[in-house]
Amino acid sequence: MIKTIENRILRLRKSLSEKKFDTFMILVEENRRYLSGFAGEDSAFDESAGALFIAGSRLIFATDSRYELQAGQEAPDYEIVCYKNGLVNELPNILKSLKTKKLGFESKRLSHMQYNKITGQLLSDGSGVKLVEAEDIVENLRIKKEDDEIKDIKKALFVAESAFRNFIANNIMPGMTEKEAAWEIEKGMRETGADSISFPVIVASGPNSAMPHAMPGNHRIKKGEPILFDWGARINGYCSDISRTVVIGNPDETFTKVYETVLNAQRMAIDAIRPGISSKAVDKIARNYIEKMGFKDKFNHSLGHGTGLAIHEYPGLNPIKDTILDKNMVFTIEPGIYISGWGGVRLENMVVVRENGAEVLNSLDCAFEP
């Protein structure tokens, strides 16, 4: 792992060489872990477990006493600075030791309030340090996965699929609530070896499944209605993300048509994936097919998203932002159709781009039925 971190820092420094700052401050939790190995989590948006400072020849990890020991164990490449009165108050000393004149920061993570506190502190200290905002520098490094990262994603996927298989075989039944089903899946993932869940489990049955991100409630599962599941496990920090839609008993004609349309759209999109194709083009293939089958405006979210240390990361596959897909990018392919008053169907697989196309990482068949 140490060698991996060293290589990532070298790649980052190469990327930073073209920027207009001499020190880069990293506060995004996933970026911090990617570049240090530190697994501590931010407990709230305005409460950080620590910041990395990447300078020309030095690496500093600033954190508080709660994480000092953990940081020393998990981030041996870094000098550990333990601040006692908050990062803002310690910042002038850190930047002075690094001889920083221009400090780059991740604009997506620093709130307006935090920015004002930092600029105020630096101004009162008379350091003359200028803040320079930066966007997606580390995220663009993370977009292509290393072999060990893909292995961890596969492990997380195996755990999630194993828990779902057990749930379908032994626990699902008419009359149970969505909340009860979600808990059984979450419990199953933890019992199967998940470090945690990737995100709160979604179980939406009947008309509720027309909401892509429905929260599990007290609606009781019935025979013949669509039941949409969206769940994932986390292993060594890496996430898996899966959706399946099933019916207990016999599906109606609407379900059969919707399901087959979604399944075909997914297969067509996966078949089109290769290095060099644009993400917009892949999204359009699935979206156009769904519209052609009579479901215009019923597919109302992205076709897919990258997954790694964050459950949603680059690349995105949607009609808005384009990315040229390349080898070792990992992302979901998850077309869906949602009909108000009836329900919805979503099928989500994870893929990695290989030299000759997409490798589907799932072993759980989309057509898997209870």
C-alpha cells in the first residue's frame, strides 16, 4: 500500500506542476484516503477528520487528537501535525513551515463560511498567502482504477450479491414491509463481511417503485407488484452498487414489457462500451431505445456513474457532461422506467472498461427472480 500511495502522490505532483499554486490542501474525504491511506471519516460536512498538504518536497497531514494515532499508523508517508484549536488556527503555522505563497484548495469541499474563516485568519496573521481554487484534480486521477482497486470493488460486489441471494432464497415474502426487507439486506451484507454499506438500502414496492430513490417505508410487499432493490456493500473503502427489480408470483403485462425494455437497453449500452467512445453516446443508445419502445420521459436519471471510494464519482454517463471512456474506468449501467401510479423497473450492473469492451463485474443475473 505504501508504494501505491507513493505512486499516486507522484502522479498528483505531476498534475500540480501546471497549476498556479505551490501547496495543495486536500479536504475531500475520498481524496484524502486515496492519497494517504487514512480511513477516518468526516462526521459532518463542517467537521473534518483532517487535511492533507501536498507541497514540492513535503507531505503534511493535519488532524486533531481524535485521529492523531490512527493517522500515524495509516499515513506513514506524512508528517503528522495535531492541531488543538482547529485547523484554521493552525493553518498559518503549517503554511509558513512549507513556505507557501499560493495555496490551492478543493472548491467543492470548502464552504463559504470556512473560506471566510481561513482568509480572515491568513489576513490577520499577515502571511500574504493567496488562496487558489481548484476542481477535480484528484478526482481525475481516481477515474481510472488500479488493479487492487478493482479487486476491492469485486469483493464488495460479491458480498452484496451474496446477501441478496440469501434474502431472496430465505426471507422475502408477501406482507413484509419495505423497511423490514431493507434491514434484512443490510444485515446480510454485514454478516457476509461488509465493512459497511455503500448507502442506505432502497426497497420500493408497488407504486413506490416509481420513485428512483424512494425511502423504505411501511408499505407491505404484495404479490404481482414490482419490487425495486438498490443496495451495495463497502470493502476496504470501495463501494459496490446494484439494482434489481423482482416480482413475487406472476407479473402483469406491463411489468413484462417494461422489464424487457430496460434489460435490452442495458445490454445494448454495455455492448457499445469500449475505449474511446463518449459517455454521452452510450447514454443515448439506452435512452433512444427506451423512447422507441414507447416510454418517452419515463427514464429520468443518468444511465450510470463511476463507483469507487465514493458511491458516485467520475465518469458520469448522462446527456449533460461528456467523458471519453478509457480502460480501467469502473461505472454502473442502470437504465430504468418509472410510471406514476404503477411502479418502476431499474436494472443496475457494474462494469469495467477493458481493451475490447466492457467486462460485467456482476455474477447476479439481471433476470434473477424469487
